[in-house]
Amino acid sequence: MATAANSVAHPTLIQVDPFVPAREQKGLHNRWHPDIPAVATVKPGEVFNIECVDWTGAQIGNNDFSDDIKDVDLTCVHNLSGPIAVEGAEPGDCLVVDILDVKPFDKMPWGYTGIFELENGGGLFAREFQSRAAKAIWDFEGIYATSRHIPGVRFAGVSHPGLIGTAPSPELLATWNKREGALIEAHADSVPPVAYGPLVKGAYVGQEIPDAVREKIYREGARTIPGREHGGNCDIKNLSKGSRCYFPVFVKGANLSVGDLHFSQGDGELSFCGAIEMAGTIKFKTSIIKGGVEKFALKQPLFLPSPIDPLYSAKLIFEGISVDYHGDGKQYNMDATVAYKQAALNAIAYLQKIGYTREQAYLLLSAAPVESHVGAIVDSPNACVTLALPLGIFEHDILPKEEGLKKLNFGQCAIRSDGLL
């Protein structure tokens, strides 16, 4: 007979409503700063749940136009749940975080992938495509995702947190702001921007703190857009349930924060809003390795990926090298970013031959479990990067044939209501 007395549910330390704007909820923040106090404290070995809003904080709707993507307010994005302090963690330690589960809310069984405007967010091909807003809504059925905006595909998600990390020390925060500020100053006219510095507008800490402390956090806090030494927004798709993370600790308690949950993502997250963004719940267990920063030479986190991965063994692999042959033909020296972009552009061109629009192909490569690898980075002048497209995600044959590719009509993804692309 089941014994209720010994069946204790794992506590949920932060609860959110995915349909309420993040700025109206407690336990959330969208800047990194050492003065943000912990929402809760756990002991090493405790198992606990954290609920997360989607990264925009409920700005994007389940509809058939991309006006919400066009008008998204990027000053207040990457809403993180936390911080959670771990009892006994001290600067110089290693915080071990086991990701035990990641799942969407039952009441919100959908997510989205977006292409941002050139002037508002950008993405990998913002300048090449002169990007206009577009999006795809994905419906979740258990482990699978399908989209009315990208017909003909169905794939298993590898759900993971796009953003997870520990709080910076005052010294580390100052280092971030100094080096990124110099980059911004050197490229002041770049569109989209090369980096995003501290910004009071849109900053949010959903806790009761003194006004002077709040003003300091808003004035100095680092934006959560990139990954840094503490982890942050690294968008590593294989950090799914069963993963283990080793984070350097910079402040007492470590102050772990998490957000930007993804149902699925391809390596690279091409379109910036490029995963299947979702709201949901993540389950953690933590432990501490004393002196771990020195023991493991931790300049940045270490990760053990999940043992759970969709079984897509057959793949069509696209290659790219350090030559902008989709653009002006310029030769670059060992530039892996250029090589990755060429591989992705080759895949987009191929998918267009099958009948997908450029926007649909761009979104699909961002959201599906696409794999990218550095093939060679030693043979000057051309780095070689590959992008592997799983064949099993398609409901139709996409392999090359002697007679060519059969072009089908897949419609179009959600675009702006004014029709601009």
C-alpha cells in the first residue's frame, strides 16, 4: 500500500504565471549583479523545482502574425528565476548543479521561434537578409514538436535552460562592463549592436530591496544577453535532464539563477530568438566542491551533457569554409564564424529547393536538433565547419536524387501584418 507519510514532494521555490508580464512577478530579475539578494536558500543535496517565464516575459503570443516579435522590448528580456543561494558555498568553490528535469507548463503546451528585425535584435543573418520579423509557433505533444507555420516536420525536443549561471562578484562585474563598454565604444554605429551595456530602462528585480540598492543594480547591472565566465546565456542544447554543470562561485552562497528555457534548439541558435522558447519548470540538485576553481582551473563552467538525446542517426551534412561565397566572395583567414554561416546558408538554399521559404528554413535550422561541428581549424586559410540536418525530422524525402529535388508548397511562417519581409 502506498505510504503518503514518506512521499514528500520536491518543493517549488519560485512560482510564476507564464501569462503575466515578468515585471509584475516576484522572484525574477533580468540583470546580473552581486547585490541582488537570494530569493531562497537550499542545502547541498536538496532537490527543488524552479518555475520560469519565457525569456521575453510574456511578450510573444500564440497567433499568426509577427508584430509582437517586431515590437519586442529587448531592454527587459532574459527574465531569470532566482537567485537561489546554496548553503556553504564560498568564492573559489565549485557549485555542482544537476539538471534533473526540464519541461513546459501543462497550461502552456506551446513555444515559439523568432527572427528579429535588423534594427531590433538582429540575429546571425540580420545584415545579410536585412531581417524583418517572422516567427513560428510550435505545439508540444509529449516530447514532440510540430508547427503550423513550418509544415512537414516533427521532432523530439532536447529541453534545456538556455541561461544558467552564478552571480558575479563586484570585481567580475566591473571587468565585464569595462571590456564590453570598450567594444561598444569602438563600434558605436554598428547595426545590430556588437554588445549591450548596462541600461536602467527595462531593468527589473522582483524583490523588496532598498531604493538605493535597486538604483545601483539598475545602473551597474550587466545585461543577460551573452554568456560569460559564470555561465549565463550559452544556449548549450545538450544541457537537458540528466546533465551536470560545474560553475565557479564568485559570491557567498553562489546565487544561482536560471531562465530562457528551450523545448528544442539547433547548435548555434541562428536567429537569436532561435530556439523553441518556452515557459516551464526545471528541477535541480546542488552540491559544493570546496576550492574547485583552483582544483579544476575553472575559468568558465564545465558541463557533462545529458545521456538522453533524440536518436537521429541519418543526417545530411552541409559544409562551410572561411570564404563568403554567399556574399562578396571575400577570403577570410581561419574564421570559423564565416565558415559556420556558409554551412547554414548552404542548408537554407537547399531547403528552399524543397519548397520552404527562406524564413521557414532559417527558423527550422534554429529550432530543430541540428548539430554543428568544427571539422578542421588548422588548414590555413580555411576553417571548415559542418551543419548536420537530421533526415528523420521530415515527413518527406529530402535526399538528393538524379532527377533533382521535389518542390512542395509549405506556405509561409507568421510574418508582419504589413506583409514586409
